[in-house]
Amino acid sequence: MTEHDYDLLPSLIGYNLRQAQTAVFQDFSESLKDCNITPGQFGVLVLIAANTGLNQTSLGNALGIDRSTVVAVIDKLEGRGLVERSPAPKDRRSYALRLSEQGAELLQRARGLVADHEKRIAGDLQPTEQHQLIALLSRLRGK
């Protein structure tokens, strides 16, 4: 394979973030294959589990995804029996979300797979370096 001159690309934060994100996301996706969920669906399940009764608008805001995408994801997860929707007690026009028993079981299994994924991707980093990396990435995101 021919070596390429990448010029200034390796010195750019955005380029390095994108390269790292691609590698990490591929491993993350592969890790979740046995659960038949995507990384995005995993995030949705985690947030619903941690915030039972969360409505779809709040879920979308928390994940930075638009309303139509939230509806499509919830439709798919509900169709698989992983998520349940019921009219929200305070606003009957919106839906309160919760995991079904099957959804909670799948999420528990997925969490183990994600923990293994995290060990693989962070294997070369010391715990302090992992915390530093997360802190730096959070600063770049403005959080």
C-alpha cells in the first residue's frame, strides 16, 4: 500500500477526532450486533432506563436528535417489545416512555458488551488518561 503525505491533517483536532470516532464507532456497532441494536438505540435505551417517564421531546433534546428521528427510533424499539409508550400524566398529548421487562433485560446484556468495548478502546490508556480524555472532549463539546 502506498504511503500518503497527509500534510497538516494529522495536526488537526477535527481530523483526529473523526478518525478516532470512526474506529470507535465501528467497534461499538460490532459489539452490539448480538443484541441487534445500534449505538443510537443503545443510547435511547440507557436514557429511558435512567429517566422512566421521559417524554419523546425531552429524549430528543437530550440526545440532540430531531422529533421525527425520535419517533422512528421509538416506533422500532416499541415494535420489538423493548420500549412502552403511555400517555404522559401531565400532558396527555405526549407519551411517557419506559423500558419493558424485555428491554431492561436486553439493556443489561448490552451494558456488559459496551463495558467490554470500552476496555478494548481504552486499553492503552491509564485511568487518569481516560478521565482527562473525557474532560477534554467535554470541553470541546462545550459541556
